[in-house]
Amino acid sequence: MPRLPVLSGREVVRGLERLGFAQVGQRGSHIKLRRAQTTVIVPDHREVRRGTLAAILQQAGVSIDDMMAALTNG
């Protein structure tokens, strides 16, 4: 498993949107994305901490490889 990259909140949102998630709301600096029954909250920060990114990917059911492929092939 590759090491988690340092991504901004906007990059995480872009990657999740390319994987089928849609933005459904925002409260302050936290963006809510949904796909089917899965809801994920992403902080809109300059840098999302690696532990937070790992938790977001786990909640979304997305692998690191899938996320990086979505960001590089978009």
C-alpha cells in the first residue's frame, strides 16, 4: 500500500466526485459528499492530515490507489 499523499480538501473532493460522489451540502469549511447510502465529510483545508485522509477514504470505501488514479487521470 502506498504512503498517503498530502492533499488539499478541494483535491479530495475532486477525486471523490470523479469516483461517483456528489456534493450535497456544506457547513462552514466542511463539505458533505454522498454516493448511494455513503456520506463522507471532507474538511476544506489547505492540507488534509494523513490520518484524516485515511479515515475519509475508509468511510468512502475507496482505496488510495483509486483516489490517486482519479486525481491523475481526470
